[in-house]
Amino acid sequence: MTAATHPLTAMITPAAPPPDCAAYEQAGGWQAARKALKILAPAEVIDMVTRSKLRGRGGAGFATGQKWSFVPKNAASERRKYLVANADEMEPGTFKDRWLLEGNPLQLVEGMILAAYAIQAGHGIVFLRGEYHLPRKRLTDAIEEARQKGWLGENILGSGFSFDIHLHSSAGRYICGEETALITALEGKRATPRSKPPFPQFSGLWGASTVVNNVETLCNLPHIVTNGPEWFLSLGMGADGGTKLYGVSGRVRRPGAWELPIGTPLRQIIEDHAGGMLPGYSLRALLPGGASTAFLDESALDVAMDYGSVEKAGSRLGTGTAIILDDRTCPIGMILNLEHFFAQESCGWCTPCRDGLPWVERLLGALEEGTGESEDLEELARHARMLGTPGRTFCAHAPGAMAPLASGLKLFADDFSAHISQRGCPLRHAA
Amino acid sequence: MVTFQLDGLQCSTRADINLLQACLEAGANLPYFCWHPELGSVGACRQCAIKQFSGPDDKTGRIVMACMTPVTEGTRVSIDDAEAKEFREGVIEWMMVNHPHDCPVCPEGGECHLQDMTVMTGHNTRRYRFTKRTHRNQDLGPFLNHEMNRCIACYRCVRFYKDYAGGEDLAVLGAHDNVYFGRSEDGTLENAFSGNLAEICPTGVFTDKPFSETYTRKWDMRGAPSVCVHCGVGCNTFVNARDEKVRRLLNRYNDEVNRYALCDRGRFGHGFVNAPSRLHTPLCLSEEQPTPVPTQSAMAQFARMVASGPIVGIASSRASLEACFSLQCLVGREQFSTGQTQQEQTCAELAYTLLRDHPGSIPTLHDMESADAVLVLGEDVSATAPRLALALRQAGRQNSFLAADAAKVPRWMDAAVRTIGSETLSSLFIVTPAPTDLDKSAEETFRAVPDNAARLGFAIAHQLDPTAPAVPDLTPFEAEQANRIATALGAAKKPLIVSGMQYGSPALIQAAARIARSLAQNTPDAGLSLVMPDCNSMGMAMMGGLPLETVMMRARAGAIGTLIIVENDLTRHLDPPEIVELLEAVPNIVLIDHTATALWQNANLVLPAAAFTEYAGTLISQEGRAQRFFPAVFPLSPIQASWRWVQELARALPPSAEPQLAPHRTDITAWQNLDDVLAALGTEIPIFAGIIKAAPDAAYRLNGQKLRSQTYRASGRTVIRSYISVRDQPPPTNPDTPFSSSMEGAYQPDMPAALVPSFHAPAWNSVQALNRFQQEIGGPLRGGEAGIRLLANHALKNGQTEQLPAPDIPPPFTPQSDTVLLLPDVRLFGSEELSMLSPPVVARAPPANLRLPAHGTATASHITFHLEGYGPQTLPVQLVADLPDGIALCPAHMVAPAFSFPRLARLTATRAEGDGS
């Protein structure tokens, strides 16, 4: 593993503490920050990132350079702006950012310095999932060390640019991963999403310009600035640039996460890296990018794991961490488990999500318990249709929740009917 | 104007509104919950989903929330689109998942927005078959019931209570389908506008608790347009009554005054009309005991009194203009008193003349909401004029609206505007001796005793206009404060100065008027608002009369044979020794009032008057707005309007008595109805000539019919009374109004605004039916203006401006070591007379205490002080941060009903801290 092929994880040694400032520098760290602050103008950093075609790694895949371009151009000293690292990794089956946070927190710090410099934000905040205790400790240490070494604070490297980072541990709601809800939570209010427009780039945290970027997105920045956008683009296998942290969970031989060129085929990730299915299990279907992506079945295994290809296959790249459904696990039970999560994590702001998701959960529960009725399938399909289209609910929570349900209803139609005709879960009966 | 296409129809509408408003204004039925015209849009409920098409070729369109989408030129939308309809029906079905469907036992039933919207969407079959989630309800105090199971989570309550009204003890708790709208624990909702939740809530979560105690369905009540009598602001209300008992009071939208909200004192203060303290029959003093007598004997008794000597009349600032005027006609101007002390009258008359001559604007409450810099000088408006304080709270948000405008975010985009404005400065400055509830909306608050506040005011005026007199001995700190406030006011386009009579200080009122006048030289919209204590204080100030001191003087001189007191509790103006003196000096006292006030047992004759819910009359609010109130109740004889009692007295006068009275031009015995009184009033006192236009006269007919005061759904009148008798009774009538007392008559959305008895429209049975009565959402009513303003803006143009007399600038206040300056602490609940006869308001009135500066040396739990006329008073102590040294706050009208402020008192600690009992 070298920085040339695995820029994000090359410095991470499993079971070892993360590099300190000196080790980080020795391994190639701080080059980008130095280059940007000393040589590049903020607009040039934005331009590099735009040309690298880096897309948000949190799930939505919005082009990072474009996101930044909407921020008013005033210097950090003239206008209060915020850069927020979204480290609220709570999507079920997703554990990629944790790797970066625990393994190399200074990489995130440097990425944040670069992003903040690009958009001229004087204030940085890491919004960290509350349960991430080790990342909190390591980030706290890393931020403190960076501050002592002059990488954070007033007038960094004599550039005139000042920037510091505040670490905020979340009180714990999945919806905080949604950028506007995250901002609202940071203000000390209920974590409820806000409507856009106005976009956070214009009116975000306490009404000031704010950019929220995912941890993995930010960690790519030092390498793009150091090696250039062309190098970054060349790392990808398809249209997208760079590497991606992919993960696999479920009944595979080696569940885990790996840094691979973006666009690596799904089959390769599952068979080569995750070691294929455990003996006695075969693959039934999978959620390619976390809990809020649609199911794909075996026929889609050769899809390239990049944004466009997965979408063409009928799902989303999401966070890039796949959850495998095997042939001995009830798909309805799995969907019930997911919908229980989504219903519980609905913020309660808009009606369809607040009251629709619990209904879905109860319908699925009835199927599992054996009290399902034939109209229930129609009811589930209606919910999938009514809640699934973005724009009907306030934010993307309910459409995300409907992705596994809508695809599951098609893919597992026989299992659904069997739950009704056999008055319960056939697998449970068999067991 | 923009045009848009709604289901194929070309509609023309205002720019800068959203599609929901545009659809409603076009007359369409589009259901909604979370949107409220005064609260704006947040997109929570998803009920107003419609289809929007991107261009002429777009056949599929896209579902959007109408409330969150600006109307744009040429846009094409559909309410009838099948997909949109299915979605809206689905939204109701989701809301109903946990709703208990308890309409038959729900107080909201029949006037429930949720019922209306459910019918509107067509949802009628429940498919959800699982257990419903249930909540525990809270005891929220004497005003509101709480039934959380009915909640559909539209978030209106918290948005009104917290964001709009500044309340802090109601919140959204919990999450997902377990969101809970309540307090952190059981307890009284503290905000002064909590009662509005009963109207803001689209279903039966928050309902009117006093109303529930004698509950009736909406359709079985008579409604009448009315005016609040519990302060000088003049909020418009509906009175609802059944069985000749007032059941409740609702907000009556007046776009310039109260708009969508009332304060709790106004909403729940009406209980005095049903209270045991009401008078029902004439009483004569017989062997020192008030004894019921027939009207005829009472009149004969009065006729005998005339021989004792001159008749003097005492009117009241809480009585209708007609009551006061009839009394003035009976006794003559030279024998007519306003019923106020010299201090009260001086302040009120000063306020009237300063407003009348103000060269800038005399803003309505709605005007105040858009003031871009406000100075409140020496008045706790949150207690003396609560609805005005709520308007000022909105004014404090002006800068966030400007920031939103700059960001091209529409002002109705509520959450976004609040985010953008989250760190903008408020434009509100408050100078008062003590903290007020409005303080948290202010940019800066200054604590100063009234004299020092007046001095600061004069200094601001001098800053703005160097020709205004300078203030001597100003400290550098005060000069800096004056400079800062003057700069903010001077830079504003629509500055506003608010003061009032709370501290009985003419200097304060003059200072406020001086500032407003200085501002008006360059800013024509510079506003002046002066708060008056009672519902007809302005009317009394305009009418004029003798102060009570003159009455006392004449009484002492034995120059009063009979004193007629109309709707005035003199113990609130004269202290006990003066009352004793008056009772001894005057042989005959006639008391006309609806309530047995303090002197009823001392009066030789007591005549039972109608309360404001039982007759038609006129009040003039502090902004000079004459407004008519109408009866919802037809009181049993002999209760009648005060002016009719005065008329009866006039008829009872023996012919020989005439010469004793001052000659008057009006023959009050000839009056047939209210319109005759109003005509005579306009002739006798020309400044009142306009009030005849405050509402159409009794002869008014709509489509040839009287106006109905019940809904078409009213249960038959024999049914309503069937528990007493099934015999049909003819409906009662009233010669003073164009209303029928029943469901028969005309009613339509463009009926005269002053005569609307309730808001109801096909498919709209809740208070939200208001949108059908408005020219545009949030705009004037289709039936025009209710009431008429007697004071004009910019009354005196430049050049005409009369020179103000040289002000009496008080010397700076110096704290004394041995005495404190006692100042009146006006309470929202507790200080106002009539509401303190209403049980729910009494329950909310905090016990009297003495508030002292926290940094003082007082450590006692109780303090005794001597009040002249009342003797020693002992009160528990409450320490208040930031009070100026050398003062103490004593609750107004609670400890000593007639204690005139300010005065000095010596305090003695009676119980030390930790002393226990």
C-alpha cells in the first residue's frame, strides 16, 4: 500500500496509534496545506478540486468544487463563515469514516484547513457521532497538536489566514447526518432539517455561510492539492476520480473496509476483498451503499461501484458500504429491521415521514408475526410510492427509507406472499 | 400583479406571495395546517401539496408544497390533479393514524379545522389497523385544556407561542411519531398570549378551559361583534353566548388592530359578566340594607332625592361613550366629572392633545409591527397594553426582514427568515424602572425611574432637534445613552415612540411626544403611541369633565345633593378617608353599574346596568379609534344599558327640578335608540360627529334582511330550551342593532366588517374561515373597516405645527437613605378591575408582593410600609436584579385600590430571612 495507490489509508497502520504531526509530515503530510497557504489563491484550490471531479463521499455525491463555488467570496477576515466536517457516521452498515478518524485524524485536519482556505472560512467544526469515543479522543489530540504546531489558529504559516477547529460530539440522532439538520443541531435546537433555499452556503450556521463536507471527502483534499487533479482523476476506474472506501458487511468471510479505485466492480469487492460468502450461505441480494439504497440482486454484481453505474443499475452508490443479504436470512425481516430504524430516526417534522414510516414498520411486523393481510402488500406499495419521491417529504429521509422497501417488494415478491399465505415467516417456521 | 393558471383558470394575484395564499385568494379550497397567515410557511405538514407544471409542454408536472412555493408569472398549477389529490388524502390519513377520532366528545367538534380539511381531501376510510400511540396530558393552568392524543403535529402551537409571542415554557419534546407539544412538566402556561393556542391549534389539543366548563357546540351559540374592555388598545372580539349566558370570547380579526391574536386578559377577562357580583335588580337602601325594589319605586325614590340639592354625575373611563354622554346631558357639563383624579385626567388629556397635534403618524398596532426603530419610554406595555407589546415584539424583527429581503428570501418563508435574521439586531429600546416581559425582544434596556426616564427622553429630543430644550445636569453616561438611542431613531425610516400613563407622569408623556415631534420634522412616518389604562380612557379625555378633586371640594362644601355614579368604582380613585368623607357629605348616591362594586352597599339607589356583552355602545381606543360593540346576550329586565337608566332618571325628574339642572340642548327623554344618542352626541360634541360611522345603524339591512347572529345549523330554539319548556318563545329583539337574535337573517363574507358576528363559510367551519372574509390574506376585511379613527395622521402639517409649551423637565432623582420611591407595578393579571372578577384571571393573578432592588441591603422576607389612607401594609419581598436604587415596586390596585403613585414611603423589615413564619 502506497500513497500513490491508497492516498487515504497509506498512513494508517491497523492497531497502531495514528501518526503524530512529525510522522504525518514525514509520510508526506502538510505538503498540501503549505502549498495552498503559501502559493495558491483560494480560487485556485476550488479550481483544482473542481477539476478533480471529487464528489461528496457522504452519500449524495454532489460535486465538491461546485458546492464550494456558491460560497460568497469574501475573505475569512471580512465575513463569518463556517466549515463543518460531517463525521456523524450513523448509516446502518457504514463504518468507513471511522477508519479515517481513528487511523489518521491529522489528514482530516489538513483537509479541513484546505477546504476552509478555499472557501475562506475562519471557523471549523467537526460534528462527530456521539458513540465514536476513540475517534473523539484521537481527534481531540490531533487538533490540539496541530494547534500547538501552528497548523491551526491565527495567521497560519504567516499567510494571514486564520482558522481553528472545534470538535462537537453529537447527542445522537441519525437525522444529524443531513446537513441542514446538522447545522440546526449545532445551534442547540432540535435536529430538524431546514428548507433550501436558502442554501447553507449562503445562510447556514447562525445565518452565516456554511459548507458541510463528509470526512472522506475532506480527507481526499490534501492528496488532490499535493498531486494535482489529473493524478486524482487517473486513480478512478471510470468517470469518477480518486479512490473510495468500500465496505462489506453480512455473512461474508472477511467483512471490512478497503480503499480501492472508485469504480471497482462490486463482484471484485465482495469476492476478492471480502472473501466471498461464508460456507453454507449464498448471496441473495445486497444494498450497495448502505441502508438507504435500493436492493440489487446477483445479476447486478458486475456493476462498477461509481455514482453513475450504480444508479443505472437501479440503486445508489451511497456511502459505498454494501450490506449483503444471504439466502438464509428473511428479506422481510431485514427490511423490517431497516424500517424500524428509519421510523425511529424520523425527526417528526413532516407528516408523511413521521406517521408513514411507523405504519410501514407495523405492516412489516404484522407480516413477520403472521397477522399480515393481502391488502398489506398494496399498502406497503402505496407507502413506497407516496414517500419515495423526493419533494413530497421535507427531506430525503423517507425517500431513503423507501429505497430498500420499494426494491424489496419487487425483488422478494414471493417471500412477501409466502408470509401472508403461511401466516408468518417461512424461515422462522423452518428453523 | 402576476397571473397564474389554476386548473385551467387564469387567476390574477399579488406578487411575492406563495401558491397557497394565491389559491386561497382565488377562492379555491386547498387544505393546509402548518401554514398560518401570521406565522408564515415552514412546510411541515405537507397538506397543501399541488401539482406544478414547468411549462406548456409539461404533462406530468411535479408535486410541490403550495405554501413553500412562490407564485411566479405564468406558472401553471393544479389542485385537482389526481396524484396531488391522492397525496393530500394520504397526508390526512397519516395524521389520522394516531388521532382518536373522538369528534363527538371533542370541544373542537363542529369548528375544527382538521374536520374541515379531512372532508376537503375526501379521506373517509381508515385503513390503519394497529394500536394508536397515546400521550399523557398536562394540566396547563386555568386557561387551556390539553389533549395531546388529538395532536397532528403541525407545529403551529410552538411556532406561535415561542417564535411569535416569545413564550419559553412550551416546546416540542420527543421525536418521530412520539413528538409531544407541552411543557417540561405540568404547570400553567406563562405567556400572556397562551389563550390564542385554542384558535391557532387546528384541532382539539389546546381548547378554552373556562368555555369547557359550560360547554356548548359552536352552532348553538349566538355571536356578536364586540370590543375588549380590559385595556385601552381596543382589540376586536366575538362574544359567544347561549341561554343568555356568555360562554366564551374569540379573536375578531381587524387588520389594523389585533389581527390574529388577543391577550389572555382580554380573552378570559369576560367572566365578570356571569359572576355572582352582577347586579340584577334595582336596590334601595332601606334600614342600612340594600333592598330589591321594582323599577318604578326606584324612580320614585330618585324623584324624591332631587329636593336635596344639585345633582352631580361621575362617569367612568370604563363606561361606554353613550353612558357618559347621557349622564353629561342629565347633569349638565358643569356638574359632570370624568371619574378620574386630577393626575389621571391631566395625563389622559395631555395624551389626547399630544396625539391630536402630532405632526407625524399615530400608528395602528399593525403599523407598529413594521416600525424599524422603537423606543418604549417609561411604560411596561406588556402589562398595560399586552397586545401592543406583541406588536412591538414583531417590530423587533424588522432587521431580519430586511436581511431576508436582501437575500431575496420571501418574508413568508418563516424558518429561513428566522435563520437569516438569527443574529441581526433588534430595533427596540426600552426605558423602564423595572424589567418587563418585552425586554427579551429588545436590543437594549435601560433602567430608570420615571423622572430620569423623562429626562433621558428630553435629552434624546434635544439630540434630534437642537431647538428642543437641553436637559441640565445630565450625567455623561446618560448623555451617551441619549446619543445612542437618538442615533438609532434618527436613522430609521419608520421610528416609533411609545409611552403611557402607568406612572402618572406628564413629563414622561411630554418627553415621548417631543421625541416623536423632533423625528417627524425629517421623517413623516415618525409614530407616537401613548398607552391609556381603560377601554374608554381616550373617549373620556376627548369628552372632558371635572376631576374627582372638584367633586370632593363641592361635596365638602355641601354643594351636592345627589351623586350619580356610572360604572365607576370610586375606591379605585379615592382613598378610604376621602370615600368616608364623600359618603358623609353627599345625602344621596345613585350607583349605576353592572357589578356590585365597593360602594354598592352605601348607595341609596343601585340600578343594574347591562355589561358590554348585553347592549350596543361605542368605545374609543387609545389610538382614537371609535368602535362599536354589540349584544350577544339579551338581559332580563330590568337590566338595561346605563344610558337607558340615565334616560329613566331624566324621565323621573319632577318638572320642578329642571331649573336646578344646568340647561342642556338635548332632550334625552326623547331618545328612541342608540342612533338617537349618537346623533345627539355628534351635535353636542362635534369631535364625536364621526362615531356614527363606527358601524351601520339599527336600520341597516342586507338584502332587505336583518343580520343573523346564529349559524344556519343552530338547533331549533324550542330544542335549546326544551330542558326548561318546549313552548316556543319569540326571539328577543334589540332596537339598537340591525341584528336578529336568531339564525334568521342575512350573512355573507362581504357584509360590513363592524357587523360580522362570526367567521363561517361553506366548507370552512373553524376560525380559519376568516380567509373568505378578507380582501387578501392578512389584508382588510371585504366588508371594509370596522370602526373609525377620530385622530388623523399628520394632523398638523409643517408650518402649522403648534409650539409645545416649554416642558417641565424634572430634576434628576436622588435615592434617599430613609425613604423609597414607591412606583406602581402594573400586573398583567391583578391590576385591571373587571378581569379580576373573572375566575380564571383571578387564578392567574400572583399574590401581591413588594419588589426591591436585588443589590440593596434588604434581607428581610417581609416589609412593612405605611400608605397614607390605608395604614401599614406588610408584603412579602421579591428581589429584582437591575432595579434602580431607592425605589420599590408596589402592585397597582392590589394593595391599595386607589393608591396614587408615585410617592415616598418608609420601609421597615418585619421578618428577617430564615425567620420562617
